[in-house]
Amino acid sequence: MTQRADELVITGVGVASAGAYGLEAHWELLRQGTVKANAAAYSMRDFKAAAHLKEPRLLKAVSATDAIGLAALADVQRTGAWTADAYPAPRTGLYTGSPGPSSFDLCPYIEAMEAARDGDGSIDEGAFGRTAMSARPTTLLASLANNVLCYGSMMFNAQGPNSNYISGELSGHLAVQHAAKRLRRQQLDYVVAGGFGAHSEAIDTGMYTHLSLLLAEGSESTHTVMPYAGGEDARRGMVLADGAAFVALERRGAATARGAKILATYIGGGIASDGLGPLRSDPEGVAYSRMILRTLTQADVDPTQIALILANASGIDALDSVEINALQRVFGGLGAAYEPPALGVTTRVFGNLMEASGIIELGLVSRLFAHGELPAVMTAPASVGFSNRLPSRTPAASYALVLKASPWGEYSCILLRREDL
Amino acid sequence: MPHDPMRPKKRRVVVTGIGAVSALGSNLNDTWNGILEGRAPAAAVTHFDASQAPCKIAYEVNDFVLPEGLISDRERRFLNTAMVYGVKAVAEAMEQAALVPGQVDPERLAVCLGMGLCSADVDWCERIFLPKKYADPSLDEHIRFNPEQLASVVARLVGAKGGNTTIHTACASSGQSLGEAYEMIAYGEADVVVTGGADSMINSFSMVGFDLLGAMSKRNDAPQQASRPFDVGRDGFVMGEGACMLVFEDYALAQARGAKILAEICGYGVTESTYRITDLHPEGRGPVEAMQMALEDGGTAAAKVGYINAHGTSTQINDRVEALSIAKVFGTGTGAPKVSSTKSMTGHMIAAAGAMELAICINALRFQILPPSINVFQQDPACPVALTEAVATPTELSFALSNSIGFGGSNTALVARRWL
């Protein structure tokens, strides 16, 4: 496989979830097949972010959710051998995917709301305008969705192009794709991108329950999502998980020159929408499949060169069905001799990391190639028509697709090429 | 023929539709006329009881009606107030663009919006949050807090399948969404992008939050004169609300379908100040580079820019540092561009501000009129820029630039060129 100095490579991965901190620890969770006992186990409410930051003062005016994101960025610095003098500040960028407002953000106002209750016990909104003046001056700042972009940019001295996406499950993927475009256009030399979120709190859980998207707590000993279970299992839905994941991207020539470890080559990406409005997807997966094909075509990669697919695999029955239909449209008609790629699932272990989802996978692709087969906990049912082993038919089959899909009928994919670790 | 995303040559990007909702009016024409008249419709807040808050005034959208038939009742339930403004603005922009089905491949039509954070209010907290009735409320109230809802509805409305993107970088949100939309077309990833922003922070939590930071004006007794960018007596911003949406389009497509072109977008710059979350770097690090990047991006000489719509919030620090930044990039001599901040007339529309202010730049280019600088009773000598006159003034303009500067350090600059 020819390697070019100007191609984009992943050189650092930072991960913080309820299960572990760091990419290696997350790989161990997958390898060992560790699954959580209940939905609460995906919460990072008690996470100690300060222990991971060189400058814990950054946490003074941010939310607990932001702190998770900053801890993951610190992990990128560590694993990516980042140094302050490696790249000029105006040529360094940060792209983040973040959640919108959180009920945590309302907590600083609780005291003021209680103080504003009138004689009949209801809150006098007019009085709240006065009582709230005793809240911390920085109360509003803790709720800003771009705090991690702000403080993370300070951590990396990233003064170049940047952005923050609030597009739900696709946010982290959008960040990576836009970051990569900036590198391709020579507008940046080094960029960190990914997402973070914490949705295991009661309000978000309530909302997703109302939308019938969550796996109901049952009597089972585990609380594992069952992607592609179809009619075989009544427990269908996703599990919300808190977490953050970021990758560092740079050009191969520069990464090699500074001695950075290369984890994979970033080839391209794509986004699409069914255009049907909120909470509506095309069950046939047409837009989803065409996005994948477009991404492959633009990269001059044939579907037969895909050896690994790391699927969205939410556990939401309807969405998983869209995904399988889309994949069948791309890979289903390639002939009887065609050996299908491996289809891997991380949601059984990680849950749905929402804005951070689909990012850890970018760091695991080459490791899975080296491993040769999917850990048992990552396998999909045989009925979906894909493999659990990575085919090794030709050296050209060195590509992997990482997919994201949201119940809003919005899709994203990132195409990587393996690296010999 | 597959598109090559790495093509070095950029495509030309033009604007073919604009829609707006602001305190000045529920369409672009009324908003623009309000600006030309120098109106400042700020008044006592009516959206909530602000009677005991330090800042009791705002630029509210009143008498707004969403035309029937645009969205279904089901979709309406997913949208908060700001998002509904956004739907109206999209409909207006699309009508002007006259883009009909079949003229653009739906997979080459994308949506890229800057959105506010749609925060909860006291009423919601009292009913839901404090009594912890998380499982009780209707779907509607929960889901309206999801900022990405509008992009989803807009995609359905315009038939876009090229992907939805929602951005939040505080006050730079829609400046950034316009910039990313421009780049999507310039670099061949899309042919048409519906872009812009929507926001309403006229609620108790948001206004109190800004009050706690000391960012808002306390001139409650003179609301129409409270927002006074670059005036020596400025004491903070006044909240606005609304939406502004634009249709960005590949020039070749617009030409082929005979669309009326309103302006060309010819430069985008975006930087991070990496200084403090609310304060600007005293020497303008960030805004300076964003403006330089935007000029360089389009190969536009600084001397050609005749008008700058400044971020100009009416806070002490923003206006001083932004003015110094403009002076650094454009100089202070007789050839320096005229500068105004139209927030004195629209209020601070937060995540929608950048889109609204680029739309005003485009109208300034189209109609060859400089928007007025109202409420400047005595220009702050620490703000060394050539402000526009107190009344709208005919001029000759070829290029205009719009700045956005957000809490969190994101800065954007967009350059628009007159279309002849």
C-alpha cells in the first residue's frame, strides 16, 4: 500500500467513559466482553476529571459534562505525544461535538427559584430576577455548549479554524470530518476533533423514554443493547452513556517527522439525511447507502476493499433495520464468491455515547485488523449476513468504515485505512 | 462524474435568497426598512416577568404569525419559539431563491444552521425540573430543547438530503454556519446550502445569566437608547431575538437556472482567541486574524472593503477591542471602511446575529446604502473607527465584511461582494 506524506493520519486518541479512561482500557473492555449491569452504570456523575488534567483550574467554570470532554482532550495530549512547539498556534485547530443544554446547568438556579416562591408556594418569576442575583456570576458560562472548544483550544494553543457541532449523535463525526477537510485544504497542520456528552441524567432519560428509543430496564442480569435482534428479542432500544472521545489528525509526513505513532489513515467521510423531518427515517436506507457509496467513490475505494464495518448498531429496532438495509444495498450484490466484511458492534459495551459515539472506533480499527477477528461482544447476529472475521483476501482490503446514524434520519460515515501497528 | 473533494480551485458562491425575522419586522424587507429608518424597537420585556431583574428591556419579536401550511402540527410540536422564527425565515429565503424541485439534486442540497441553546424557563422548571416529573411531561416540552430540531424540519421543508449540520459557538454560531456553508459549496461538497441562524434568549434564565456577568445594559428607563455600540457611555448589550436564513448556491447552478443573484460570498475567516471565555484579547488576537483570513481567502484587498458590520455589542470591552482590531487590519486613514453595528436596531440576536448582519451587508451592497449608526451620542475615542452617519447614507460599495465574536473565543469574518 503506497503511503503519501500528505495523507491524513490519526496520531492520538483520548477517551473517557464510565467504563474506562484511555483507548487501551477501552480495548480491554471489548476484548474481555465487559458489559454493564444497568443503565446507571453508564453514568459518569462521579467522574474525577481533575485527576487527568495538568491544569485543573480549567474546570472552575465549566459543567460536569464539559469536564469529561476536557479529560479526554488531556488523554489526546498524552497518547498523541503532543508538544506545545510541534505546530504553530494559528495552524492548530480544535473541532468539537457537544450536547445542547443540560439539566445540570439549571442546578445553580435552584436556590434562587426556591427563594422566589410566594405565599401559595409557586415561583414568582419576577422575584426570581432578584433572587438569582445571588447565584455565582459564572452560572451562565457553565452552560455554554462551546466551553470545551474554548478551554480545549487553550490546552492545545489552538488558534486556527474551529467549530462546535450540536447535531446529536452525529456531532463527533461532523467534528472529525470538518477538521479533516481543513487539513486537506492546507488550512491547518494539526487538529483535534471529537465529541462529548452526558445524557444519563433523569431529564434526558425521560425524553428518550418518551420517544420510545431507550432499552427498558428488565429483569435480566445485564442491561446490554441487542443490535439487530429483530423479532428474536423483546428488549430493544438504546442505552444512554456518558463519555468523551477525541482524535488527533495531522499529515503523515509531519507525524512521522515528529515521531508520532500512527494509528490509522483517514481517507474520507460523508453525511446525508433522509430529509423526512424529526424522528423519521427511510426504512429502505437509500440515502444512507448512497452516502456510503459516494464516500467510497470519492476515495476511489471499491466496496470489496472494505474488510471491516464498525456499525452504528444502536439497538433501536427501526434504526438498526435502516442500517442493515443500507449495508445490503452497498455490499449485498457483490456476487457469490464475495466474502463479506466483518460487522462490528461496540454499543453492547460502551452504550450510546451520543456526541462522542463513533470516535473510539477510529482508534480501534488497526487493532481489530491486527486481531483478525471481532471480540465476541462485538459480533452481530449471523442473520444480518456479515462476518465476524476480517477477510484477508488481498492487501488491498485494508479499509474500514465507521458508521453513525440517528433516529432523526441523519447519517455519517468515516472511511479509514488500516495501519500496521 | 464523481466530485473530487480535494480539488484545489474553489467554486464561486452566490446568495440567491434571504429571509429574516427580527424585532424590526417579520421579513427581510421590514427589517431592512427599520434599519434605514434608524428604528430601535427595544421596550420593556413582555415574554416573561423581568420586573425585578437588573435588565428589564429587550428587542422582542411581536405580532409574529407563522404562515399556515409550512409545517405540520406534528413538526410544530418539536419546535421552540426561535425555531419557528427560523422556519418562517427559511420559507421567505426559499421563495426569493425560487428554487423548484428538480433544479438541484437533493443529495447536493444541505442544511447548515447556527442555533441558540433553547434553554428552559422558570415555568418549565417549576412544573417539571423541581418536582422531578421527568417521566410525566409530554414529548413536546422535552424535545424542544434539542437544538438540532430546526435543521431536521428545514431539511424536510426544502427537500435536502445532503446532510444537516447544527453549530453552536455562542454569538459566532451563525457566522460560523454561513462560513461552513460557503466552504461546502466552494469546495464542491454541495451545490445549494440553506444556512443561517435562529435564537431567542429572552427568558429569565438567560437574561439573568448575562446580568450576572454584567454584560447587559441597565438603561431600563431609555430602552431605545440603551444599545449604543461605540458610544462612550455604552453599558452593555440589549437582548434581541429572531432568525435570518440565506440560500447559498454554486454560481454555475444559479446562472444556469436563471436565479436572481443578490451578492457573492468571497471570503471566510475563523479563529480562536485562546484567551478567556468572555473577554477579548486586549490586542485583538483572534478577530484580527479572522478578518485577515477572510480577505486572503477571497483575494480581497483591504482597501476595497467599504463597509464593515461590526459585532459591536455595546459592551465596553467588545467594542474597544473590535475597533482596535478593525483599525489594525484596515487602518484609520481616509480610505478606511465605514463601520456600524446594527445591534442598536435589532438587539443582540446571539446565535442568529452573524446571519442577520451578513444579510444587512448584502442589502447595503445591493442598494448602495450605508446603514446608520444610531445611539452614538459621543464616539468613544478608544474606538478608532470611522462610524457611518446617524442616518442611512447613499454610497458606492463593492465589498462589505461582517464580524462575529463569540463567548468562548470563536471569531468569524465573512466578506460579501456586490453583484452587478
